[in-house]
Amino acid sequence: MRMETPKRATVYFDPSVHKALRLRAAASDRSISDMVNDAVKASLAEDAEDVASYESRRRERPQSFDSFVKDMKRRGVI
């Protein structure tokens, strides 16, 4: 994996969020930048999982909520 030069961005936090970040960063001996990067990467990973899930179910036949619940009742699930 090649190391890319970090890019700079300005982010504005609510004052209480910024204070919490500073305290957490100090307690964990990490930078706010590292913590924000990790949080954004985790969010993007969740998005990638959602896209993969959607792709895997793309060919499923759509079903209304009503018919789904009726089917659950017919099968004795509810």
C-alpha cells in the first residue's frame, strides 16, 4: 500500500463536540485528525457494505409491506 500525502481540510465542530474530541484525543494519545479520519473511514465502510448488500439483492422481486406481513402470518411466524 503506497503512502499518499495527507490532504488538508477545514472542518467546523460544535464547541461541545470539539471539546469532547480534544479530551478523547488527549486521553488516547491520538490526534483529532486521526480520530476523524478513522470515523470517516468507518462510515464509508458502512456505506460500502450497504452498496454491496443492495447489489446482492438487486434481482429480488419487490414485495409490499402488507403482503410480507400476511405471508409471515400464513407461515406462522407471527
